[in-house]
Amino acid sequence: MCWPNSNGARATVATITLTRISKSFGATRVLNDIDLDIQAGEFLTLVGPSGCGKSTLLRILAGLEEPNTGEVRIDGRTVNAVRAADRNLAMVFQSYALYPHLTVAENMMTPLRLRDLSWRERLPVAGPLLARAKHKSLRAQVEETARILEIEPLLQRKPGQLSGGQRQRVALGRAMVRKPVAFLMDEPLSNLDAALRVHMRSELAELHSDLGTTFVYVTHDQAEALTMSTRMAVMMDGDILQLDSPQAIYENPSDIRVAQFIGSPKINILPGDVDSDGRISVAGMTLARRVSAANRGAISVGLRPENLKLAKGSSAETIEGTLVYRENLGSDLYLHLAIGENIGRLIVRAAPHEASGLNVGDQVFVERLRGEAIFFGADGKRVGAAGLKSNGADAARAVA
Amino acid sequence: MARSRAHVWFVAPAVTLMFVILILPILIAAVLSFTDYSLGNDGAQYVGLKNYERIFTRSTYEKMFIATFTYVGVVVPLSVGLGLGAALLINSLKRFGDLYKTIYFLPVMAALLAMAIVWEFALHPTIGIVNKTLATGCGTVLEHWAWYAQGCAKTFPLWLTDRNYAIWTVAFIGVWQGFGFNMVLYLAGLTSVPRELYQAAEMDGARTGWDRFRLVTWPMLGPTTVFVVTITCIRSFQVFDTVEAFYPQGGGPSKSVYVMMFAIYEKAIQQNLMGIGAAITVVFLGFVMFLTLMQRWLVERRVHYS
Amino acid sequence: MSDATATAAVRERSSDDQFVLRWSSREALKHAVLIVGALIVLLPFYVMLSYSFKSPSEIMTNTGGLIGLQEPFRDDYCVKLGNAAEDCMVTPVIYNYTTAFGKAPLLRYLFNGAVVTASIFFIQVLIALPCAYALAKLKWWGREFVFSMVLFCLLIPVHAIALPLYIMLSKLGLTNSYAALVIPWTISVFGIFLMRQFFMTVPDDLIDAARMDGMNEFAIIWKVMLPTAVPALLAFAIFSVVAHWNDYFWPRIVITGNRELFTPPLGLREFKGDADGDNFGPMMATATIIVTPLIVAFLIAQRRFIEGITLSGMK
């Protein structure tokens, strides 16, 4: 896939600014004063569980929904009063929303016809006669887009005759054909089968870098967000909890909910305790790292499965557990351990050769990689190491 | 597998009745249409195509076809159009939509014969509420309308007994009775249009209501429209209750409301001319079956999502 | 599923207020159009109900508002019977409704209507349900043929073949009987078709499980299929009852003269036949009584009714 940069028709790029957006449906508040700056040309993903408000935010941006308060600006211009049809944004819907009675070519032609032709030129028979050149150039644009998406052979078919993946491409084509200032995508891959979904991730990322246009992408699938985005915004209960690059969010979640939502398998959360000196004890061991004594009391300690490794035997630095399940993914193996004293489950990543001798029911010893533990206070917020600000991401990671 | 022969018991009564009540009568009608049979006279003469010849040459039957097709030609487009219009309006309302829906559906529920009698009463030239109401408009701006002025000067139309008005009045009652049914079908059709299609249309630049209607609503209602048109056609071909209530004899002023079902009733039941009645029946069945087959063909041709 | 769908219902409500404010003039115009339509639709119902309350003179002069003044008037027929004029003063509404029941055996008509519609519905179900089951769930030689026969018969409106049916019934000597009113409607191909479509959606496993439990095919129909088909049956019941309670054409043909067998529409027609000025009130009362049961039932169970009546549109 390659966008024709050669003719100089690179798509326009827009910055989008959302300021203090709030929205309620009846008594239900779905967005709480959201601020969001979308930079020109970036691939921004809004990710979060169902009902977090991400789709509503996208639809407010599109103009399909009105915010109760707040301002939407595209390239500095306030567009609250501008209807969706006039914002020059394109949207790919979860259900694709193709017009079932029109062929693929007609579907892709629709946004061009509605925008570029007068009502006279749109008349069924007289229209093409009146404005032959215009119609021809529109058809050429459709064919060009179809060529890029490799759907030329489908142009004369109707949506009902296409597979899910093909419909998805047509929906993309309909959005691309008129060179909008930004693409909005509402869970566009969720109706595809697993293999195609994975394939489309790379294709969409590639499309984004070819087009250079702003993409705003909504998904509940953290893997999609991690693989495609330039930046991602993790949303929950109507708030953006964290907005950063995928890497930063994965490594330095600012909130326990972010930590638990991003990453598969889930991060291990163990209950810990902070004493009056700021020392942290968890699962029977005391960590070298300390936090501010102000956090005295219960604390949650997050450990990603890949930051744990199997140990040969018991020591002061190990956690002991019973193997209850071997989750074999071929390249990796996730060992699910039951650890004592109501602490719960621990998932550990291991290479297949390391774990080959282990069977369900065996006692297993695990040690952690130093400094990779992440701490969260009772309110779920990130807790930094002693003497440092609680949200100082790098500082918190520093080996104590 | 030793499955019982139960199906014979399940199917036999239905098949027998289907044959005796639905198929056999068609054959009987077809055979009788070539005779001059009448009840009580056992000896029926074979008369060849004479009955059909009459139907297609005599002026009485010409009037029958004119009345029937005028009725169908008025009632079908109007009741489908009003049904669609009402459905679109009600669907776009923020509140009270259900109230209108209920009201418009009432005539569908009411016995048409009873309502025909009430209409006859309301349309009574002297004591009817319609002309009385019209008369109260005399002397107002409405008199600039020539028709109205004439009504005020002399009398307002006799509606049911004036040959220039009769068929239109009967057709109006047909529309009154039937459009609520179409409205409900269209409302059902409208709820099945995916909302995302309207949003896609908005994103694609459909700014006016007309754009959205052309791009989404009308095409998505295609199957509903085919069905609604067919069923309205068949129903209006079968109009009888109103005609018989207004004109027990003869089919209205100058036979201007002499519709086919009434013709069958008059010829066969009132006058015991079974041969000609059977021939009209056969022609009638031809129309109805043609219409239904057309509908099935159209529906099968335009399946959107598979 | 995205949260957009999850909150769609809520959104509906909230956007109301915005739009009412923004489009109030447009909304008002829509209401104006719909109200004019509603007035025209309701006009005959108003006439019917209102005149069933009024005295003859109020009807003739079109006065008295909605329900008349209810001033007693002299019943001439009563005077003619030799009673004193003072004894013959009647209140219009009472006069109209008592005359409706007294002048003709209206109760008998209503009873006939109920018997006929109920019998038709029960026989239709009795015949159609097993056939639909066999067509949907059993495999047998000739099934395709029988189903295409059903599809063909769907093309035939029973009213259209009234003439040969009438001849057949009169040859059998069955005209002027309940049988004549019921027999032509005993077979509802539409019912078969509808039930078959419905049964197609019932999983085979359910039937196989019933067979494993030792039920025979008859028991399966009445104990397994019938209960699952209740929603469809209910809709069909409404469809059938409305059609046959209101039917005028067929009773008109097969019932001649014998008042004992009149259905409500026939009774009303008869009433109209010998109506004079004084009888408009009672006639409207009769019409009201005939129309009321279905209208009231409709108003109570609107959704079900609309479902049932529009059933034919849902294939």
C-alpha cells in the first residue's frame, strides 16, 4: 500500500483540541471535563473498557453528539456550532455502515457526490451529462483509492456480497476518498476474525504513516492501542487517566486501573504494607526500595509477569507458590501460581525450556527483577520511591 | 430410523382442506365461467368464451373496470404515501408519537361496515356534519376558492350520490381506513434502519433531510414499500363493504362505483348468474395473483444484506 | 460492543430537550399537520359516539355538542302503542342504547360473532399447527410439494373465491348455518406459513430431547411446540379475530334472512336497511357497540395488536 505522494496531493493535517468536554445522558455522566490535545498527523488511540466514554468523546469530536460543556477546536477554529457534515472529518464505523443498496463504487462515491456536486449535477441521468468532467474526475478518485486499498475488483459488487474484511476496506476507502483533515475510527476491527484483526493492525499503522493524516482511533482492545498508536489515552469512567506513548504507559502506569488494563496477561497486584520508615513488605519479604513514610499502611505492589523469573530454590528473595495452570503460548509459557496466605494468584512468564520440568501441583520459587515493582497507594494512584514525587515515573523505577 | 408416520396425520387435514376450500373452488370457477350455470337449474349449457366476451365488451363491465381501477389507482398511492408521510413525521417527533400512532390505527380496527354507515351519515347532504362544517366557512376568505363559493351559493356536493363525486368519496374512505396500517408497517421498517447509516450519511456530507431520505431512508424502506404496495393493491381490489353499504343496488350513481367484488356479488348472489360471476372471479383472481407474484419477484431481487 | 450502543437509549432521552428548544417551530408544524390528520381520522368516531347520545332533533339540527343536552323527548312509537305522552318521555342516551338492544336481537348478534370468531381461530390452530410442525421439523417424502402448495395458496384471497364456495355450500345444504360462516376459514395457509417460519427457529435439540424423554409426535406438538409458539399464536389470534369479527362480505353471502345467525355487521346492516329519522341515534348506538370491543381491546394491548395486525408484514 502506498499513498500517491508523487502528485503532491498530500492530505491536509489538522490539530484537534478538546477543552473541558463534559457530557451526561440523563443522570448518567459519561465524560468529566475532558481536555485533550491531538497533534497534527499523530495516531491517537482512545482505549478503555466498555462504557468509559471513549466512543462518546469520538462522536463529540465528529459532531454526531453535542457536549454539555466544553469546546472542540479543529486547527484553532471552534467547531461546536459546525455540523458533522461540515467538519471535513471522515469516520469508519464499527458496523462499517455501508449503504447496502449501493455498489462499492457508489458507496465510495457518495461523500464526493454530496460535497462536490450541486443538486443539479447529482440528478440521476441529467447530472452526468451536465457535468461530465466533474463526474469523470470523481470516478477517477474512487478508482485511485480502490487501487491503493486493492479493492478494484470489488467496485461493482454490493456490500452484501463482500466478506467482513472486504467491507472493512470499503469503509476505509469511503473515508479516504475525499482526503479529510482527520480520520475517526470507532472500533473498526472489532467485527473481524482474530487473524484478520492482527493483520489489519499493521496495515492501518502503515496506512497512517503513508497518509500522514491525523488518526483518532477508539478501541477497547489494549493490544490494538499498544501496537498502532503514536500516543494513547487510557479512559475510565469518563476520565482520561493517562495520555502518553504506548511504551510509557505500559512501563509507567500512573494509576492501578491503567496498570491492570494495559498488558496481557494482566499485571500481578500483590497486597503490601508500608511501615513508619517507608519500608515495603510484600509476600513475606521486605523490599530494598522505600517510599515516603506518608504512605504508611496498605499499598498495592504491581509486578508484570515478564519481570518475574523462576528461581532454583527458596531464599529470602523468593516467593513460593503452587503451580495451578500452565498457559502455553508456544513461544512463551505463563505459569499461574497460587501463593499462600490469601494473597492470591501470581502469573510468571517463563521460557519453555525453563519450565519444561514443571507440572501442575509442583512447588515453584520465583524471584523478581530488581526495581521493576510498581507501587500504588490506597487511592490507586502511583506511589513513588522515598523522597521523590509520587508521579515521577523514571524516579519510581530507579533501583532502590 | 423407525420414525412414525405421524406426519400423515399432521398434514392430511390441512392438505385436504387446502384442496377443497382453496384450490377446488378455483377449478369450479374456471369451469363455470364457460357455462350459463345458475343455482337451481341443473342443466348448465356450455357457452364457450361468451362470458369473457361480455366482460370485455359490455359497457357495464367497462364501468366495472373503470370503477375498480380508479379506486385502486386512488387508494394505493394515497394510502401508501400518507402512511409513509405519517410514519416519517411520527418517527421524527420527540413526544406524543405514540398517541398519533394509536389514533391513526383506530380505523384499521373498526368494522368497515359500521364505519361506512357512520361516514354515510357524516356525509349526508343536509344533516351531515361535513357539509354543515363546510357551510360555516362561507363568507370567509375560503370563498375566493371558486369551488367553495359555488358550494355556498348553491349546495355543497352530495358526495355519495353525485356521480362526479361518488367514486372519489368511496376511495377517500378507503384511504381513511387503510393508511394507518401502512403507517405501522413503515414505522416497523424505520426502526430497522441502522442508526449508524444516518451517521455515516452525515459524515459523508448529507446536510438536508432530503439527502438523508434519498440516501438512506427510502432505499432501506424498499422491501417494506414493495410489501405495502402489494397488500394495499390486493385489499383495495377487494373493496366491498363500503360499496354495498352505500349502494345496496346497482353500484352507485351511473354505476360509477360498480367495483369487481360488488359485481360478483350482484351477478352471482343477487341475480343467480353464476357463469358470468365465475368469469369475473377468474379475471379477479388473475389480477390478484399477478400482483402477488410481482411482489415476490421484486422482494427476491432486492435482498441487500445477505 | 462499544459504549455508544450501550448508552444509545439514554441518549435518546437527553437529546430531547435540546432539540425541542432548537427546533420548536419545526416541531410545532409537524404537530399541526398530525393534529389535522388526527381530526379527520377521528371525525367518524366522534360522529358515531356523539350521535349515539343525542336525541333525534339534536341530530337533525346538529346541535347539542358532544353528548347532547340529554333533555327527555317524546318517543312517538311509545305513544302510538297507546301510552300516555307523559309516560313516553325518554332520555336520549338511554333511549338510543335500549332501542339498539331492544329493536333487534343485538345480544344474539354479538354472541354469534363471538362464537364464529372463536371457532374459526381454534379450528385454524388445530389444523395449522400440526401441519406447520411437520413442514418445519419432520422429514418426509412430499414435504417440498406440500410447502409449495402452501405458498401457492397464499396467493388466493378467500373472498375472491366466494362464489364457488357459496355454490359448494349450497349444494351441501349448508347455507344459513354456523358451519357456512366457519368452514371457508378453517384453513389458514397464512397461519401454516407463519407457524412454520416460527418453528424453523426452534432448535432441533429441543425436539430431540423431548423424543428422548419418550414423548410421541402428538405430545411434542401440544406440549413442546405449542408453548414455545405462544407469542406467534397470540399475534395470529389477534390477526384472525379482528379479520373475522369485522368481516361483512362472507356472512352477507351465506346468511340470508335468518336473523338468528346474523353476525354483528350483518345486524347493523339490517338495522340501517329500515332506519328512519328517529332511528339514527339507536343505529349509531349499535355501531358503537359493535366497534367497541375491538377498539377497547386494542387500546389496552396496543403493542400486541399492532404486532398481530401487521404480522403479515413480518415474513
